[in-house]
Amino acid sequence: MKMRLMWILWPAFLVAGMADGLMFSLFDPQDMRIFGEPVDLGRTAVYSIGFFVFWAFAAASSALTCFLQRSPFEVNHCPLPEPQRPVGCPKRGQPGGGH
């Protein structure tokens, strides 16, 4: 689980840093408006919020990639041992989770 979190959060952190740098090299936080109203936060606060928003989007993308790259074995593996599988389970007669 720790490895998957690292695979998700570290690349997302790097992408968020680059996106934040690009975004705020093009736009000044003091000139930004939300729904026509000026943003009443300091530059550092806007930079920080922007970074965490970019990080969340990039992490969601990385998490979706990790989710979709699972093998058929991981998806179809039954975690319960043979005697504990419920009646009617299609893998009940298959020891070891139906490998």
C-alpha cells in the first residue's frame, strides 16, 4: 500500500509543482477573480491553494492509472480461503482463490 501511495503522490507532487509554476508565471494572483469578485487572499495563500488543487487533480489521475493497471489476477482473486467462502460463491470449489 505504501508503494502505491508513493506511485500516486510523488509524480502528482512533481506535476503540481510544474503546473503551479506555469500557472502563476502567466497569471498574477492579485489580478484573479472568482465569479467576478477579486480574490481577497494574499499571493502566498493563492499559490498554496493552487498548488494543492493541482496536486489533487494530478493525484486523481495517478490513482486512476494505478487502478486501471491491475492484472486480471488481482481483480479476480478471492481473498478468502476455501472453507470460508460463502455458499454460492463461484470459486468455492477452487482452492487458493481460483488462481
